[in-house]
Amino acid sequence: MGCRRKQPFPPDDTPEGAWAHVCVALADDRPEDLFAYLEDEAQWAVYTLRKEHQAALGAARKSYPADALKPLEAELAADAASKDAPEVFVRIAKARGWLTRLRKDLSGLARVERDGDRATLVTARGNRIPVKRRTVGIWGLTMFTAELAVEAEKATRDRLRIEEAAKDYAAAKGK
């Protein structure tokens, strides 16, 4: 089963259906559509990244001097200005080569190995793609979750550090 075009999709509450949607999103160059097919934890991490980068940059813009603000703008502005979490995911996925990695497997599925709310999609090329049933019932890719979760935790720590520095800059200006 590769990318389905004329045939009806299997339902996306099956691993096969979720994979069919992933394939079509990649084939049609709509990477933002992949966001719906990430597991819940991965989506939450991306929402956290966006929110934390917005908050950190907002705090920095209030009191950071221009020379200290410039590198933060370069690092955080794209996520902070993004319209939504799927846009943040696409930026990260492109930067890390995730889309290219997924495109290599558009050959289709050889089989699906199920284990409760988890499954492994085995592609025709022999690659194994882990998926997990989401709380909304559809299946989501888990292969990016660990990296996204680490980035979200880092973004939270960075925001706290930036807010503390912003307070220090504001206090220094007040003297």
C-alpha cells in the first residue's frame, strides 16, 4: 500500500490509514498536514516550543539591550512569529531532514505489526516506523517525539533564564 489517490483511504483510526494520509501529505508537498499525524506528546511539545519562544522573546524585547536581543531574535523569532504549531513543526522537520527521511519510505507498507495502542509500520524498503494511537483515535508518528520533547523542555528552561535576565536588565535601567 503506497500513496492512495483514487482508492478510498483506509480510516485514519487504523495505522494503515494514518500512513496513507502521511504519504499523500508528503507527495502533495503539504508538510503542515503531517502535524495531525504526530502522536499527542509530540504535538504538545511543538505547542510548548511556540508558546515558550513567544514568551521568552516578549520578555526580552521589554528590557534587553539591542546587542543582547539580536541573537535571541535570530534564534526565537521564527517560532514566536509563527501562525500555529504546525508551522513550527514544519520548520523543525525541514531543518532536521525529517521530511526527506519520511519521503524515502513512500514506497508503501509491507506489513503492520500491532501491539495494543502501538504499532510498527514496516515499509516495502524494510524501514520500521513506530506509531501510537492518539487520544482522538487516529494514529500518530512517534519517531520525532523524543527530540521535540527535549526541545520543549529546553525552551521552558531558556524562557525562565531569559525572564530573569530581563528583570536584571530592567532593574539596571531603573538605576
